[in-house]
Amino acid sequence: MDNPFYSGTVAVIGLGYIGLPTAVVLASRGVRVIGVDVNQVTVERVARGEIPFFEPDLQTSLSGAVALGNITTSLEVPVADAYIIAVPTPITPHEEPDMSHVFAAAASVAPQLRPGAVVVLESTSPPGTTEELARRLAAARPDLTFPGDTNDSPDVHVAHCPERVLPGRLMVEMVENNRVIGGLTPECAERAAELYRVFCRGEIQLSDATSAEMAKLAENSYRDINIAYANELSMICDKLGLDVWEIVKMANHHPRVNILQPGPGVGGHCIAVDPWFLVSAAPEEAVLIRTARMVNDGKPVHVVNQILKSARRFREPVIACLGLSYKANVDDTRESPAVEIVAALAEQEPTTRILVSDPMLSKLPAPLEGYENLSLVKTQDAVAAADIVALLVDHNQFRTLPRKLLDGKVIMDTRGIWR
Ligand code: SAJ
């Protein structure tokens, strides 16, 4: 209990998929947390103890933290002992990193800094971002010392601590995963590590900020490349009339082979985005990384073409699309290949009825609104009315669907769960 952060205040900037669980975990350990977001609805809902998105165990933990009085929310960045920046780092339409949210957060943190403060960037960022963040803070606060300004301990410590948690297992992995913490100086890394030791039971590896940024990008690019390999195999198998799931299962019996699962494409706000940061940082060198992105981005088009090929066998085909989220058992539809596939079908076949079902969603996501041939219905109704059933997400509810409902239908199982 000698950790200074137990008696301090931590501001978490960004109450999204990473910031909110981080704020909740800190608050449930007794730290006073102020969650900051630019979205007024989020700020109000979290203050009332309501989660803005589904994640197992998040609701219980948030309710507990609110009841303890350890978490409050604000639209403004307060004065705090530590600041964790967990804001989105998307890509532009030209696949360049868009760091505007990080630098806007830095601009709002700067006026509140006091000597002794720690600033941690959690958002996945291109190499060099944490250094740039510190430069901007220093420019805004010439009255304070920053890492590199002095041989003594600076007034403000700055570090990068990339998140590694898997949506669907956030609350478990937040506590149990090992973490990398890269400081602008070793002392910065150590100060930030102190903060994360409040809740992190995994090993904390200390490094420099740019190496920590690079390590995170290497992790997500590694996964993207491996999924691309599975997706490329699936397209080769489609061409050759082979069962890719059987092939992957056989190949994985080799002691040093572990091929991932093919799917309809790669979605989410991490794997489909982060590798582009490396492509942007080293365009000539990142050949494999760019190619993997293109293979995975090409997979939804392949699935659409397969569905349309089957649809031509019917005079007035009805297509059921099961699942819209980017992966199983989450309600997040960001960069979802399923959404892309359904939108392309609705667009390309305006007279074909498309019935969509996702037990995790109560309404169609924005990109699918306004199509007259598209409706969100119950799974069993969608399947019963359909000629073609396209399984796009491997939600548990779809795994347990009675198989006899599928009799006589053309099945396009992009996740291989009904084999
Ligand atoms: N997918 C496949 N086949 C597979 C595995 C995944 O098609 O065998 C697809 C999923 O359906 C989904 C996409 O890939 O569309 C990404 O899903 P995921 O479960 O692989 O990863 P995310 O995006 O939910 O979380 C990743 C994780 N990174 C790694 O596993 C290296 C997580 O640890 C990170 O914290 C997260 O990105 C992040 O925020 O960076």
C-alpha cells in the first residue's frame, strides 16, 4: 500500500474500449479516477454507472466503482497526479496515421500539469509519437521541466504503455497481461510502472518509448499477417475446390505449424488499422505488412462475389446474413468485414431481400441504414425465409443454431463453425 497512486488522482482521457476499463480497474483498486471524454452522453452515462458498450464484467465493475465513489467523469481535463491518454488513433482515407485526438488530448492536459505529474500514452501510435507528445507539452509549459531538459528529475514524466487487452476478455487481460512500458527516460518508465502496478499482475517490461510503440505495432502486424495467410489459403482452397478448414486442421498437426482461422476479413479498430502505421513509417521496407493488409481487405470482396454467384441460381433470392460485429460475442462493428459485405450486397443487388441478424445488436449500424432491401430480424426468422445463409460472425448463438433449420439452404459459412 506504499504506492503513491493509491492516495493520488488519475485522469483517464478517453472513455472508450480501453480508457473506460482502465479507469474502472484503477477505481476498483481504490484510486480516485476522473474519466474524461469529449462525448457528453458518455460522460453522463458513465457517471450514472452505465456502460456505453458491452464487455463481460465491465458493468459490474463500473457499478462497484461508482458505488465506492472512486470514479467521476468530466468533459474537462482536471488537475491530476497522473494522466492516461487512451483516445482513438485511426487512419486517414489514405491510410496515414491520424494523431489529431492524441495531440488534442495533449493540448488539454498541458495547462493542468503540475510538478510531479506523470503522463502516459496508451493509444497505439506510430514510432516517435510519445516523443512528439512530450515536445508539445513542453512547448505549452515552458515553466515546467520535461525529460531531457535537465540532468535532475524533471517536473513531468512521460511514457508509453500500449494496451494489449483482447475485446471480450478485457477485464481479465487488463489485470493479467504482461505489459511493456517505454519511458522517455528510465525514470519516466519507472514512474509509469508504479501506476500500472496498482492493478497489473503481469510482468512489466521497461523500455524506451519508441521501442514500446514499435513492439505494439509488431504484435498487431504479426497477427494481421498470420490471419492474411489463413485468408489467402481459404481463397486458394475455394479456387481448387478444397475444404480449407480440413486443410488447416491437418497442417496444424505439425508440431511447428499453427495456422490461424480464415474468416470474412479482418475488422476492429486495431488489427485492421495499426499495421498501416508501420507501412507509413517505412513504406519501402514494409512489403509483407502492406501485402497482408491488402489480402485481408480483399477478403470481404471475395465473400460478396461468392454469395452473388450462389444468388444467381435463384429467380428471387432471399439472403440471410448472420452477424455484423467485427468478431464473435462483441457488439463492436468498427471496420467490421460483415458490415462491409452486407453493405456491398445491399448496394449491388437493390432488388434482393437481405435479412440481417445479430443477437449482439438492437439496431443496424449507421453504414447500413437507409437500404430498403435490408432489415434486421431474429436469427430464426432470417434463416427460415432465406435461400442463402451467409454466416459472417461466429457468435455463440449461431454455433448452437439447430442444424435442421439450415436444411435445403445454400450455406456460406465464412467462419467454418457449421462443418
Ligand atoms: N480473426 C480471424 N481469424 C483468426 C483470428 C482473428 O479472421 O484466427 C479476425 C477477427 O474475426 C477480427 C480480427 O481478426 O475480425 C481481429 O480480431 P482479434 O481477436 O485477432 O483481435 P482484436 O482486434 O480484437 O484485438 C487485437 C489483439 N492483438 C493481438 O492479438 C496481437 C489485442 O491483444 C490488442 O489489444 C488489440 O488488437 C488492440 O487493441 O490493439
